[in-house]
Amino acid sequence: MALFAWRARALTGGGAAAAWLVGTLVVTGTGWAGGAVLAAFFISSSAVGRLAPVRPGLDAKGERRDQLQVGANGGPAAFGALLGLHDPAVGLWIVTGSLAAAAADTWATSIGGRSRTPPRLLLVGRRVPPGTSGGMTVMGCAAAAAGALLVAATGATVGSAPALLPLGTLIGFAGMAADSALGAGWQGRFHCPLCDVASEWRVHRCGTRTLWKGGLPWLDNDGVNLAATALAAVLAGAVWRFCSR
């Protein structure tokens, strides 16, 4: 699947290698049930990601995921899956919850970007330009719920765990909300003095070093995604433990 995604230009070379590692760990820990959840996330998110509008004023990485993006979205699920070697159920819950959050964020960003209503920051409610980190729209929230639902439904079906459907969806949506909150309040914000555009990175794609404008300079979008999927993985493990008492 990683090779196919690389040939389809959904992944960079490094992203394909990272995806192979993530997939290997997920299948090793949770078997083909976890692999099905991973496939549901990756295939749907890759397809939905191509719907994201191109905004010339933004400095996104592009639609091809690199190794950092793959690690941020799938790393917590991969390592959480290894708990499945001890108990397959908890491994599947963690994989499903974490990837539901990753799917929710991807769907919210891609489909929400087409909303005609300007997004608002989660923490303060202030309207911001489309594509701003932390901005949320009603359309994006609905898309996030749909993405989380798809992944959670896959986990619930292949794992014969009906409770994973509603709870996995809620965990995925909560992870997306946490991602938006971190993006709005803590993610580093930069500005390219040469191109006079906002950027999420210390070096703009034109090669110019950007100026720091706010947030934590070391916290980029990949770091925010990693924190959100890790939080979802922890929540999924905690909910599984509570439900299994």
C-alpha cells in the first residue's frame, strides 16, 4: 500500500518508508483488524485531501505527505498498537481512536476549507482568514465528524466492538478540537518578508528565513498533529480500560 501511495503521489519517498513502518507496527500489534482501520484512514484521507482548495497566500506543505506528517498522524497509533501484543482489544481501541482523530483533522481541513463562511478560532471565536491554523467552520466540524465516524465504524466492525463506534467517533472529534485549540493558541506563526505572506515554517518555500510573529517557534503543524493524535490514543486507552471493568 505504501508503494502504491508513493506511485500515486500521495506520499513522498520518505513518507512511503514511514508509512511502511507504521503499517508494519500496526499489523504486528493488532493484526489485520488494525490494518483495516489504518487503510480506512489512509485511503479516505488521501482522497479527501485532494479536495482541499489551493490558497496562494498560504505556505502548506502540499498534498503529498512526508515522513514527518506520516509520523505525526500514524506514530501514536503504531506504538499504541504494540499494546495489542498483550491485549488485542486495547491495541485496536488505541489505533482506532488515534486514527479517528487524524482523519477528523484531515477531513475538517480539506472540506472545511471550501466553506463560504469564514472560520473562527476555537478559543476566542474571532473570525480569521480561511486556512488559518486553529480556524473552524460548521462545514469543517461536520466533515470531521464524518471522518472520525468512518474510521470508528471500521474499527467497531472488524473488532466486533459496538461501543467503539460512538466512543471512537467522539474521541476522534475531541482530538480534532484539541488540534484546533493548539493551532490557534500555541503553534508558531511566521511571516515571509520577501513574499509578504504568512507562513507556518521558519523558512518559507521561496527559501527566505521567516520572521517569528507569535506562538511557540518550535511548535509547527506536524507537532500539533502529533500532540492531537497522541492525546486521542491516550483517551482511547483510558476509555477502553473504563469500559472493560
